[in-house]
Amino acid sequence: MKNPFSLAGETIAGKWHKNRYVLKKPLGRGANGVVFLAAALGSGREVAVKMSGDNGTIISEVNVLKSLAKARGSILGPSLLDVDDWVRDGETVPFYVMEYIRGTHFLTFLKQRGYAWLPVLMIQLLTHLEGLHQNGWVFGDLKPDNLIVTDSPVKLRCIDVGGTTMQGRAIKEFTEFFDRGYWGLGNRKAEPAYDLFSVAMIIINAYYPERFPKREGGLGQLKKAIRDKEGLRRYESPLIRALTGQYAAAGEMKRDLYALYGQERRPGERRRSQGANPAKTGDGKKGRMWETVIVVLLILGVYALYIFQQIQP
């Protein structure tokens, strides 16, 4: 397929399962295939269809989606719905069908809803990565472009698992800004620490949405970038540990974020005392004082009644 985007409007039919899908519009194209928004004929459900000229790519990504589904408590990637071949003009085109995830791209979500959501979303991401790593995979090409945030409830999801690699192998896809090899801070071996470096760079990218090129210094440049942003300075300790490969597991980084920010809770929730009107706060203190006085008087009254009963003949 020299121009796969020209397929919009066509109906594809699975050779083996006989399911049919109308390709509505392209969602994206990468080195290993193209993804379309499609409608499943019969149900009308919107789905995402990925096609590739490389059957090995399809098999690999299908295995990743199955592994993600097995990861306990993880809903990072889209659900796998169908795997089949489409025969077109005598050519066999392998494809798979997955859940179409509606939501807001990660950086846009933070801009709209506020950076108070950042630790919450990162803790979600680390939870998902923990399950993925325990199943023997590394995400690899982890970056904000691949992350989307759904609403009601707010959940971080991934819309592209094409870079996911079995642990121990060489990372097969990467983006320079999020790649430790580019920064001279490690190799491209698929291991949990590789993903955790990328998580640190996602947090940095949140405060530098335009990103920045590498200059001499590598780690020194990243440390300066962290210290130059007030919002990032609070993350400095876990960020430096992740950038220098000091975390062996996603759970360790998640633990440190919990330690910094307390238990995960939705941004916008505040204790009643926070932001209270000073006059009302004063009234509240007076009210609590009178409640204490009343309780003390009641206790004294009960004690007096007890003494009175004891001295009666």
C-alpha cells in the first residue's frame, strides 16, 4: 500500500472471522503501519483498525495487547477485539482491531485541568508499567504523544503500543527526547529502568511542552532544567533517581511519589479549612470552643449527680 490513507471509505472484511469494518479516517501512521478510525458493521461501534505490511509487526503488537490485558489491574492499552487478514486485489494485508479510546491528549489535559493532576496521572502510569514489567515487557517508546486521558473517571490510557519490547532485547522504537541513550545516560536494552527514565522525561516535558535539544552535559542539562522550574523542583529527588537508573522497578518510583504527595486523591478536593474565609474560620473556632464547654458541663453534671446519689441515706 503506497498510499494507505487513500483507503478511507473502504470496507474491509476479515478472511477468517468474516467481521467487516468501514474505514472512516486515518488516525496516524508510523514506521510499521497505519491506524484508522472505523465502524464495525452490524454493531456500528467505533473501533481502531491497524494494518501493516509486516505480519511480524501485527503478531508482536497483538501479543503486547494480550499481555496488557493479563496485567492485574492494568488498563493502559486498548482492548484487543479482533485479529484477521484482509485480502485486497490478491494481496493479503494483516490487521487487528482494538478499542477506540476517546479522550484528551496528555499535555492538553494538563494545560486545561491543571498541573495538580500530574502526580495522579504519573502514579496511574507507574501502576500500569508495574504490571507490564511483571509480565516480561517494556513499553519502550513511552511519550506524551502516545498518552490520552479519558474522563468520568479520569484515567490515563495509551493509544500506541508499537514500541513495546520483550525484556532483554534491544528497544525497537524510541523518540530521542525520552530515550536515555540520546542523553548519554544508558543503553537501549529493554528493562524497567528504561521506561522509568521515560517517565521522568514525561514529567519534565509537562513543564517544557516545546521540549529542548540536548547540549553537552546530558545529566547536568536535565538537572538545570528541573531546578529552573518551580513546579519541577518538588519532583527533583525521584526524577534524578529515574534519570540515573537508580530505580529497579516501577513500584519504587511510585512509592517515592506517594511519599512526596501523600495518598492519591483527585485534584480539586480540599480540606474544609483550606481557603476558608478568615471571619468564618474564627466563627468556627468559637463554635468548637462552646461545644467543648458544653461537653465539660455535661460531664460535671453527671459526676455531680453521681456524688449526690452516693451521699443520700
